[in-house]
Amino acid sequence: MFIALEGVLTATEAGAIRQAAETLGFGPGSETAGRHARQVKANDQARPSPELEAIQAKVRAALAAHPVFASAARPKAMTAPILSRYGTGQAYGLHVDDALMQGVRSDLSFTLFLSDPDSYEGGALVVADTAEERAFKLSAGDAILYPSTTLHRVEPVRSGTRLCAVGWVQSWIRSPDQREVLFDLDRTIAALFETGGKTEMFDTLCKTRSNLIRMWAV
């Protein structure tokens, strides 16, 4: 599934992170890339600092509180987000994320956009599936959640600055097909409660969802 998460951060919160990022030290993103990805990775990443840790905590808390993220990802563990910056001419060529990131199995990847899309040209995240490539360039504060198994790239930035937070999630539900079933169940249960309240059918679906999680959780 490719899930767009709207309003993970407000525009004001995203702006505050952009402002805070101006005081951070950045180094070449290739320093943290794998052997092969290093050859196609040209961006900057914030170096460790207490100020960066505060931003990372804010991003993680905002994602954890987002109901669609919780339903789609069923997070068991999450990496510390990386704060990535792309200036004019920088890009990240086609690659797949490592299976283990910061000691976490990467089931899902996320990119949280922090720059207003009108403030830079280019820089779309392009994710490939078996049928086509999909390009994402979302509003500041919105995120895209997608399978870490996919090939993806960041197109060259032609002007301006692209700032984003990226990270990886290990899900309680390892199978993407099973996660999609549970995601659909969540939406159906919520809609059923909205229209009819707590009914016998609602209770039965809730029981089914819980039992599936018991069967599938790892």
C-alpha cells in the first residue's frame, strides 16, 4: 500500500522544524548510505545533536498519534528519523532500503515533507511498483508511507531546498497483504460505528480483527 498521511504536522509545526534545522550541522548523506546506495546518494543529513534529537522526538510522536499511520503500519518499532536536505542539483538515485535499519527490520518507509512544495523545483519522491512509477511531492507536514521493499528515488532538485524527515518502521504484522486486510477492517469498523453505533455486527468485526492480529502478530 501507498498511504498519504495528511496533517502529521501542522504548517506551523513544519515551519518551526525548518527554522530549527537552520541551526543544525549537516554532513554528506553518503556517510550513512549502504555500499551501493552510496554511489547514487547526493544529499545532506543533520548530524547528531540535542537539537536534532528534539526534532526526531517531535516527528516520532506526531506519527504515533496519527490514526491512519497507526492503522496502516501497526508499528512495533521505529527508527530515529533522519533529517535530509536537498539543495540545487542534489538527488538520490534509484535504490532499495536496507532490510535492517538502525537494528530495526524495515517493513515500511516514510518520508515526512517539511518544505512547502512551491519553495523548490524538482525533488519528487518516485516509488516504483510492478505496474508504474508514482511521484509524490506533498505539502509541508504531510507524509507518504510505502513498502520498504520497493525501488525508489528522489529526483534532482532544480532550485530551492527540499527538507524532509525519513525513517523506517517494523510492523507487528510482517505481511503487507495481512496489513492491508487489517487496514480495510479498521476503516469498515469505523464507518459501521459512525452510521449505526455499537451493534452485533460491529462487535463481530471487532472480534474478528482482534483474532486476526493474534494470529498474525510477530
